[in-house]
Amino acid sequence: MPKPADSTASPVVRALSTIDRLTEGVEKLILGGSVLFLTALLVLHVLARQLFDSGIPGQVELTQFSLVIMTFAGLGYAVRRARHIAMSAFYDQLRGRPRKALLVFICLVSGAMMMFFAWHAWGYVSSIRAVGRTSSALGIALWIPYLMAPIGFALAGIQYWLTATRNLTSRHIYRSFTELERYDDVPTEGAVETGTN
């Protein structure tokens, strides 16, 4: 899909694009590293069981930690690609400016909620670090893998706010910072007035 003409016109959009690329790099590094680690761990565990009749110690804990990390790192990625769960029955009935206004409102509120969750997740991580909780098999400090929860919520919040800003600075409707509205049957206000698509 060709990018709209206003996609790089604004200095604000260019600055936010840099932030978007940086957060995307962090997400890709975390997600890619977690997937590769989990894949290697499971393959080595199976080989060790087949060859030596003994698996990798702590494999279950490491698998659980990897899944926690991938889940929370995936929050920001899902928002970035507009692949998050959305209840859009009311939103889909709107057209033009009301539709865009509702999307901006949803993004602002969702971003605030993600930051609220990040704050409370940080409090939880801080509390388990303060008491020195560790995993039972490997003795890994639990705050280390759980630190991904506040990071993931914060990355998702940033993505929601980037989407809101993109919609406020563009004449097009964006479902995420980089993805245009994909519904071909949604006319813009100008198209409704002129009777064109």
C-alpha cells in the first residue's frame, strides 16, 4: 500500500517516527531473543533426554520465564501492528471525523491505562526484588524476568499515544502509528459529500 502524502510532511511525525523505530528495535530484540532462546532450550532439552536420559535442569522455569517475557514484549508489537483485541461494533458505524475522534480518544485512554498498569507492575517488581524472591529450581531472582511486565505495558502505552498523535497530525485515519485504516468501504467526509470513494 503506498504511503499517503502527509506521512513524512510534519517534523512532529518525523520525530515520532524515530521514537517508533527505536521502540520497534527494542521489541524485536526482546521477542527475537526470547524465541531463539526458547527454541534452543527446548531442542537441547529433548536431545539431552534422548542422549543422556536427563534433561536440562530448570527447563520448566526457563520456559515459563521466556513465555512471560514474550507475552509482555508482544504487547507493544500488537499495538504497533494494530493486531490487538478491539471491540469495534460502535466504531465501525462511524465515518469521517467522528470515527477519527473516537479512535484518538480510545488511543489516549488505552495508552493511559497501559502506563497505569506499567506503574503497578513496576511496584510489584520492586516489591519482589525487595524481599529477594527467587525461583525454586535455579534460584533466579524473580524480578529479572518479571521486569518485562512494566516494560511491555510502557511500550504498549507509547504505541497507543504515538497512534493518537499520528491521527491528530494527519488527515488520514491510522489504526497504528504506521498502518492506515484498512477498511475500503469507509468513506472519508469529503467522499461522502461528493459521492466518491
